[in-house]
Amino acid sequence: MAKGIFPVEKFQSIQTPFYYYNTELLRATLRTINEETGRHQGFVVHYAVKANANPHLLRIIREAGLGADCVSGGEIEASVKAGFPCQKIVYAGVGKSDWEINLGLDNDIFCFNVESIPELEVINELAAAKGKVARVAFRLNPNVGAHTHANITTGLAENKFGIAMSDMDTVIDEAEKLPNVKFVGLHFHIGSQILDMSDFEALCNRVNELQDKLEKRRIIVEHINVGGGLGIDYEHPNRLSIPDFKSYFDTYAKKLKLRPGQTLHFELGRAVVAQCGSLITRTLYIKKGAQKQFAIVDAGFTDLIRPALYQAYHKIENITSDEPMEAYDVVGPICESTDVFAKQIDLNKAKRGDLLAIRSAGAYGEIMASQYNCRKLPIGYMSDTI
Ligand SMILES: *Cc1c(COP(=O)(O)O)cnc(C)c1O
């Protein structure tokens, strides 16, 4: 039974709400990633720090040998602090500030994923001031849709991210003129929570076309970075606790035509950390309405915003009750109507004091927490040190 995976006794003395991370599952997930990439020549995985920057998790991920994919100066700092080697840090982002670029330069990070010509010029200027040459990859917008929520597709022409493919030649020419940047690769990222491998296949086809075009100019880049986006099973966190990395990496191995000596980089966030995390919350009140009953809990969207932000589904379990199932709306205490975790779901009959586990919350959970309503930020506890 799923409840068996939680040390409920230990939970009783901890102030709720809090995040609980199963480090054993995280380590097993990382082992699977390493096994699957190990089958393919030149595959390198970076962890997308924005999914969860809890320092304990970062350390475990760094120990497994992954690199770090950052989207801000703060994430570069967190990665360096967690011990990621600077030559394994990549930095993307549509709006990099000067101090953030300087931080990347000072740390000699592996690569800046550049999203516009003005940005390229600024990196060149700042690198020149330090007498350095910055390695850059161009983030191209492949105009590939992903079958996922509209708010989390990034690879369509209408999105703010990346450089249009039709501008690829122009940016490469521009980079060649600038002495303090070195063009080393192409970068892509089409979205998140993608479960349909044909979306990744579409990206592979696009990359192949671009590589053919570049070859006509006798350019073979050293690095191709296909971003992240592999989804997880929010419905079945127990049955499918490790995502299907085999299909994911095999798809790229089969469909993307790497040139000799090229390295293929991945930036996985959600697929690495989502399933190992749960938000543990205490039931405050059971309120019976005319048509339904509410389980009012002490966690709100300040602790986990995904349901409010993109109607995301998280499986919820009552981990302190074996009573028969009843239907509940699980809602938080925040003064906003969107502060709802789930509507009309079945839970073992709940009473005041029961602990609920909101599952698959390791990615884009703790890191997105806010202090709205002057609430406290949730603490993250590790299963091996709790
Ligand atoms: C968010 C992001 C990722 C990670 O996405 P996941 O869906 O969590 O795997 C990777 N690369 C870039 C550039 C991103 O913005």
C-alpha cells in the first residue's frame, strides 16, 4: 500500500505543511538515467535546477555526475555551492542581466545558451572587458508544438523563447564577427510534461534539417542540446515512479543524426525530481456543504502552486486513515478561490488532524513557494535524515 512509503510516526512531530523527499527513489532515478545514457555515445545530462533547488537534492544529483542547467544567476550560485563543476554548468534564459552574465563569465561556465543577437553582443562586450571568450550556443525556436498544457509549451514561433530558425545563418555570421564569443552549439527546448515521444521525434527531425543546412556551410557544431521536457505519470506515482527514460533516450538515439564527435546534451528537470517529492499537509477541518464536503488543509497554493497555476493534477492520499473512501474537495486556507488542490476526489474518510500526501510534487513545488498572506515557506525534509 502506498501509505507504507511514508514514515507517518516521524511526521507527527513536524510542523506541517512540509515537503518530504524520498532520496532512495531519487537515487534510483539517477541510476536509471545513467544506465540509459551509458548505452549511447556522447549523451550528457544536465539537471534543470529550476525544477527544485533544494541544496540536499542538488548535492545528490551532483554526486550522480549530472551537470546543471541554470536559468538565472541565483541558480548558478546554487549550483556552484552544491559543488557542480563549472564546466558542467549551462546557462539559458531570455533575459540575462549583466551581473548574471558576469557571474557566468567569472565562473567560466560551460556555455551560454543565447536567445537573441542583442544578448550575444552584450555577452561579447562583457567577456571582452574580462579578457575572456565566452562559449555560446544558440537557442533556436524549432516551431515544434508539444501535446501539453498551453502555458508550458516553449517551442512555438509565438513563444518568447529562442531565435527563429530562419535567423540561424544571421546569428552565426554575427558570432563569427565577434572576437569574445565562440559559437559551439545549438540549443532547443520545446516544453514540459511531454509524454508523447513523437513530439521529441519532431524535434529530432528539425535538428537533422538544421544540421544538413549547416553542413552545406561546412559547419559542424560540437554540441547539440535538446533541452528537457520529459513528463511523468501524475496519476500513478507508485506504479510508475521512475519515468520511461529508456524510450526517451532511445528516441533521440534512433532519430537524431549526430555527426562524428558531437555531444548530445539533455536538460531534464521534472523527470528527475517530481516523483520523489510529496507535500505533506494536515487536515484542519472537514466542512460539509450542501452538495459536497471540503477537506480544508493547512497547505495552500503558496506551498504548491501547480494546481492553481495550470490546473495540474496531483494524486492525494490520506496517509493516516484506513476508513472507507469518501469524496472531498481538498482546499487550502488562502484567501483566493483558486486555492484548491483537487475537486471531488476519493480519500479515505478524513478527520481533523489527518495527514494528506500530495504526491509527485518534487518538481516545481517547493521552489515556486511564496509568502503570500505572510505565510511561512515550507521546509523540505529528506527521507534519509528525517
Ligand atoms: C524548464 C527548462 C528545462 C527543464 O524542463 P523539464 O520539463 O522540467 O524537464 C530544460 N531546459 C530549459 C531551457 C528550460 O527552460
